[in-house]
Amino acid sequence: MSLLTEINTHEWNSSYSTDVSKKAIDAIERGRILYCPELAFQLLPDENEFLSPAFAEPKAKNISFNRNTQLLRCAKCTIEKYDRLKTMLQRFSEQAEELVHRLFPPYVSALQLGRTSFRPVEVAGRISSYRKDDTRLHVDAFPATPNQGRRILRVFANINPEGQARHWRVGEPFSEVAARFLPQVSKQWVGSASLLKWLRLTKSKRTAYDHVMLQIHDGMKADLSYQQTAAQQSIYFAPGSSWIVQTDQVSHAAMSGQHVLEQTFYLPVSAMINPALSPLKMLEKLTGRILT
Ligand code: SIN
Ligand code: FE
């Protein structure tokens, strides 16, 4: 069965009927990927030069932009180019926001804007530790940025100029991932959350939810036999297409591809139409504990 629900649009600011919105929300909350095959992010002529890994710092996998502070991280370029790169990321961020606002009206008042990223480095053959290796199936969880149960909703756009698709593997549903990896999650040390915060190793408190999600993330990536044998499908996101996915719920791995833009949003579970489908509520049900 396909994991994609297609949204037919050419414009970032299209309007959607209530029926289309309802179906889109239902699909994304069930862990499907909303695929917009004809929604392209348009580069300005003088932005084409940014399609090169040379603009990312050698060890970085992406350049990230914080719209609130207007700071760009991990970009390597002159001031003039830095400003134009920022303009490009700002425009993508605004268009991605427009898209999710129009597609998910019930989320609008609760949706929080996260980072924007530009990923100009070829994914295949990138060397990293197993925890940072995104070619392994995983659900997103980040050591320094606890999300305390909030959903991670991401908009991606493939802007590859050479016809190269972004190849992902998508794994089994979250309920199955959780059932498989929860038994091997170790206890969170009493006081560790406060210590991590005090040492500034985390930006906010690492809740029990974050602890469990990180261990599931690491457990999945560490298990090479799981990587090969878990139920999975390959998806090729064409250049000139965009897609929306909740990466805390959908098991995914990026296998190859170069040049995507990505915008992160956070959504409190309470803003979902069906909160029971969130990783937080599923994990609370399985563990019998409150995790935030
Ligand atoms: C990831 O979130 O694991 C990587 C996705 C991508 O860059 O395509
Ligand atoms: Fe990921």
C-alpha cells in the first residue's frame, strides 16, 4: 500500500476545501506522507549558485536558519552571499508556513515555527557516527532539543537541478516501532534531566518522553538486522516536488539525493484532531505512565 497521499497544487498559497483539509489532516495524523508532486520551490536566477556543497561548512550536513533570530548556521560564504542565502531560506520558510496554514486550519493557532534548513550535500556516502547516520531508519529525536511531546511536522522541497530524486526508505508504523524498541529502553536516571539542562547539554528539560524517543531513535539505528529486515518501502521524491511528514512518527531514512529545503514546525499534541495517534499518547498507553 502506498504511504503517500497526494495533494494536487502548484502554488504555496492555494486555498483548500474543508474536505481536502480534513483528509490531509487525517492522513498526516495516521502517519502518511502528504506528497505534492507539482509544488516546486522556485529559485531566483541568482540563487542557483547556492546549489553547491561548498556553501555548507565541511562537517555540517545542512545550513540552518532561525527566522526568529535571523541567524544562519553552518554557512560558509561572503557577507553579500550570506544575505542572499538568508533571503532564499526566509522565502522558503514563509511559503512552507503559508502551505501548512492553508492545508491545516485547525492547527494554525497552536503551530510553532522551528528551523529552516538547506541540505546541499549529497546524502549517499556521507560519513557519520551511527547516531547521526540518517541513511538508517529512525524516528526523529534530538539530544540537545527536547520537544517534550510536541509533534515534529516538516515540509521538504526537492530543488535538485539535475533531475535527481530524493530517495527515502519508509519503515513500519510507529505502533510497531514502539512495541519493538520499548522493551530495551533503559531507565532515565533521577536528576539527569536537571543536570543536562544545568550543563546546557539540552536547551530545555529532557522529559521522560524525550528520553524514550531518543532511545528508540538510537536503538533503531544501532540494530543493523532491523534496518534490513523491517517492513519498508522506497520512495523517490522527484525534483520540483514537495512533501509534508511528521518525522517523529514516520520511520524514515534518507538514502540519496542532494539539495532539499526543509522547514520544521512543532505542534502540541492537544492541537491534534486525534491526539491518540501521537507518539506521546501511544507511548503513554504502552508504558502506563505519564511521560511529560
Ligand atoms: C532525515 O530527517 O532523517 C533526513 C531527511 C532528508 O534530509 O531527506
Ligand atoms: Fe530524520
